[in-house]
Amino acid sequence: MRMKLFWSLLVSLACICPATNVLAKSDAVDNGYYTTKDKEFYLTPEQLLFIRPGLDIEIVDVVLPADMQLEVTYSIKDPAGLPLDHDGIYTPGTVDMRFTLTYIPMDEEQKVRLAYERISQNGTLTQVGDGVYKYKFDKVIDTNLDTTYTLVLGGRRDLQEFDLDRYADNTIQVWVPSGMYDAVPREVVTKDTCNRCHDPLQEHGRWQDPQACTQCHNPTRNTRFDELIHAVHIAGEAGGHDFSDVTYPAEISDCQVCHTGGTPTKNFPLAADSDMVEVCDMSGLGVANLTWGDLDAFEIHVGTADGPLFVSGSGEGSAMTGKWVADGTVFVLVDKESGDTIQALRVNATTLGCVGNAPGAPRGTAGLQHTNWMDHPSRAVCGSCHKHSDIDFENGIGHIEIDSDEICKFCHAPGQGTEFNRTVYGAHAQLYKSPQFPGVIVDLLEISNTGPGENPTVLFSVTSKTGNIDPNTMNRLRLTISGPNEDFSFYKQETVSGGGAVWVSEGVWSYTFAAMIPQDAKGSYTVSVEGRASVPVNGENERDVLQATLLPFAVTDAVAVPRRMIVDDQKCENCHANLREHGGGRNNANYCVTCHMPEALDRDGEQTINFKYMVHSIHRGKELEKGFVTGGTDYSEVVYPGDLRNCDACHVNNSQQLSLPEGLLPTTTPQEWWSPMQPASAACLSCHNSDDTAAHAYTNLTFFGESCATCHGEGKTYAVDKVHAR
């Protein structure tokens, strides 16, 4: 109680300081760290100057003295770089610190934990300066000093008494105590890659990096991290915990969602920026950028170990090919002195990325050992995913009986670039990326006869990575007219394939809609396309799906005005990797809205499928007070992996802000409190669906509109940013 009174008095003193002095310093309080999306932004300059929320930890020095009890000197600061006090006496908020120490035994890769200590219970803490401390471990190190050690400091600053949060930070030191060798951190996945979904990754209140997680989650202590993470993401069991409520948003067999590639590793020192190069001009040929690690004298040949020489040298580097890389081009890395093959790298061609965002593209930052998934099969890791297949390695159920991980490599030898075989890479190859697909690119070239009451004619081309495609031979090709672009209420889709397309010239086709533009149409509309071709892949007919694309056109406008961009498909694929619905053809969030309009209902006519309402409700999932069911699917158990307050995870152009643009339509909501629901109310109540919130929204409605922006508009007391600030 006395401590809270002490801080209250100090805050009061800060608030009555001369305004000129306070404001003169306020710009440097957080180094511009906080924005309108952060709770701290809404503190007064005096409060911000006094509290200085945030935490930054830095390791200053690590020493191993003669008594073999590690000493680590570190600093704790606020975001502006000013010192903090562990005890919270001279600066607001106590700072609790944990220390974890591991080493990797020689010729092994997994960590062994040496110590887990906290300043309040274990070693000796000494203050050596303002915000600078030295911690001496209680644990004596008596293991090999010629190998890699990892020290992780996990701090947490508690500012809850100021109605703020607990602020965590991790700092990591990796070194070889003897100095005899270079340190090699264990880094199979990175925090940056995890945070594409988790926003941000933080467990047990303080640990924010996979390198911190593996300090405890390793074979010598708890459930090993690789086994645990696979089990969590596949909604299985690990370490005595049931993760069956997890809903993984991508294809679970797509290893590269987390094991982001494209950089050299120790076991695969030659890499391409992507396993596949874009070919968008029907030539069948693309350009590859190759990189290699720190190598002794080497050569890279094309095709075979004695094929044409591409590059030779030593050390690390990169080189760009010319436009001659085709499906199945192999680059062979050879040791120049011995002539031995070090690695063969296969690169294929693709049309993914020629139109819009490339699904499955490498995202995040690659770890130092990101290729471990390709050449480290084990019963523990493979079994953590494949338990759902009733595989029991020891008893030979669903798999041959094996009692050692060493046996795995005889069937699952390291490989790269060959799909659908027994290599780990091949067994987890994603069908939509298969180089056996020629790829389908539809380019909407022009649309004419677009006035009210006219039948529009669309001019388009259909190509692949190797040539033109006759649209009439495709399994499906459909064009859609939607409008108006302020908010879609008109939707007409017609099938082009099967004889509807008319040849115009080499590679160019036309289609005239049977449907007319509405007689009362105004402004601009949009034409869009979806489709697929049936292609044999390994003897089975599979769907080669094109990337949906859109083209705005003028109806009565002088120049076409596109629909406002609310979300970015690339942001969707941060989590979903390859977002696709309804058989794969609906694979662009901005195409989804052409059908999922404000008035759209599911097949039963009972639930809205307006895109904003549906997507908000699905992602809110388990957090909704009332669940969301549509098309027979119940989404009330969905657990969103990030922070739902972060609207920018999906939205672009500040499209979540109020006031909303003119011309937006109400949402038909037959299962909700009232129908139709005005645009802002529909957006908010699809996430916040309690009776209290609905009553609040309803009382601010009139027959001619809603007043949400009065309080929730930008800059207002309860602005969208402010109420979602985190």
C-alpha cells in the first residue's frame, strides 16, 4: 500500500512539473516506439515520461571465472535507453529475471540444460551501475568448454499497477567458452517466422524466441521442442498435455511454412532463393539466384558433376543465372580438389506469382539449420505428426518395426527437389507447387460494352509456362461481374469453358456475357476470373488452379474506380500459406468478396456470409460469446494464434477505421439481433457479439444511419485504434 502511495505522489509531482520542461523531453521518452495501436500512446506526456513503459535487456559481458560459476553482466533499460531498477524503487515496476544455460555436446545437435536460475532464488546479484547488474550463477559448470553454449536472459517488467502490462524481453548469447571453435547456435526455426502467425510469440509470460524455448524443451529435460511443436500444430498430445483444440491454418504437411528456406545451411550449402523460378512469358525458362555458404575451393556444374561449369570459387557468395533455368534443372556442387559431389540442387519452373501474390512463397527469416527437416528423420519428430495415422514404430504398426533412428535414413535418404518419393522433402511435397503442372495464367486484357443495360464483352488470354491454352478445353473457366465497387450487390457468373470462348487472335479470346449490366447501374464495376485445368500428375488427374484476378471497369464513371482494398491476400497467407476455398479456385481474399456480399446468405438462408462478418466471426472463434455456424460448419472452437486486437494483421490502408466510406451496404443478418445490420455495427458485432455490445450499437441507430463514428472515429475518445490498443 505504501509503495502504491509513493508512486501516486510521484505521478502527481510529474503532472505539476512545468509543461515546457516535460514536453521538451517527451519526444525522447520512447524513441518513437509507440503508435496509436499501443496503449502507451494514450498516456499523457507526463505519465509517459515518468513511467517509461517497456523493457530492453542487453548482455554486456560473460565471464567464466576459476570457480566455474558463470558471471553475466547485463543492463536493463526502457525503450529510450534509460536505466531501470530491478526492485522498482527508483524506477516504476519491478523487473524479474530468469537465466537459462545450455550446451551442445560435441558431435551432437540437441541442447543439454545446465542451469535454470532466477535472481530471487539462486545465484548472487550485484548492482555495478545504473541499470547494470552482474549475476553469478549458483551452478558450477563441469562440462566440455570446447562446444557451443547458449545463455538466454528472460526478463519481465511489471507495470500492472499503472493499468499497463507486463513487458517481456529476451536476450541471447551464444559462444564457445574455450574460444577454440566458432559457436553454432541451434536455430531450426526463427522468432521472425513464428511471429507471422503468433504476433508475438510469448510463452510462460516471458519466453519469446525458439532459441529460448529449446533451453528447457530438449531431450534431457522436458518434451523436446521439435516433438512438442509438431504435436501442438497437428492438435495432438505432448508432454502430458492435450492440444486438440488447436486449429492449424495451413496445410500441416507443408514443412516450409515454418522451415522457411532459400539460404545455405551446413548440410545443404547450395540454395536457390526459391525452389521454383517464375516463368510468366510461356518460354519455359526462368532466372535463378543461387547462394552458397563458406566453402573451400568448389565448382557448380549444370546437369551433372562434369556438366557445363556455371561458377567456381571459394568462400561464400551468390550468382544469378541467365534466363535458361527450366523444369528439373540441376545444379551440382562439387569439391574442386577431390571431385566429390557435395550437393545436387534441383530447381523447377512455376507460374505461381505471375499474377498477384505467390502462394507458399518463403516467408519470415530462415534459421541456420532450416533444412534439418529434410535430413533429420526420427521416430520422435515424425511420430509427433503421424500419430494420427496410428503409426507405432516400435511395434511395427503402420510402419516397419524400427528401434533406432539410424534406420530412418535408409528409406528416407536426404533429398531435395524431387517430389512424391520417400525422401522427407518428396513425401511432403505440396501438390499445388508441382512442376508437373503447366500453370494457368489468365490475363484480363480489356472489357467493352459496359454501359447500363449492355452485355459486356471481355478480352482475355490464357497461357501456361510453356504456351497458350485453349480456354474451351479447360475443366472450368468462369468470369464474374460484380458491382458497384463502392460495395458489391450485383453478382453474375458465367462459364466460359466448354465452347463459350471465341478465338480473336493468337492467344487472345473473347467472351460476351448473356447477363446485362443493370439498367440502373452507376459508377464502376469489376470483372473477375477463376478456373482450373485437369492435368495428369503421377497418373492421376489433378486440378491445376489459376490465381483469381480482378479488373475494375467504368459503367458511368469517366475512369474506372476500383473497389477499396480492405485486406491484403499476402497478409492472409502469412498464416494460411496457400489460402484457397471451394475446391481451390477461390484463392484471393479480394476475389472472395465478389460473392460474399453484404446481402449474401449461406445455402440454408439462415446465416450471413458477408465476408467481413464471416471472417471476423471465424477468426474470433472460441472468443465469441455466441458461436458462429454456417454451411453446417461450427467455428466456435477456432483459436486464433495471434492477438485479435491487431487489426493490421489483415487490414491495409487503415480500412478498419471509422468513419467508413459512403455507399457501403447493410449486412443481412437473419440469425442476429436485428436485420439488416448497418456497416459499422456489422463489423463490430461480428467480433464483439455480446448482448450488451449489441444493445449499445442498437441504441445508436436511427432509420437513416448509425452514429458509431461519433465516439469511435479517428481521434475520438473511443477511437478504433484506442479501444484495440495493446
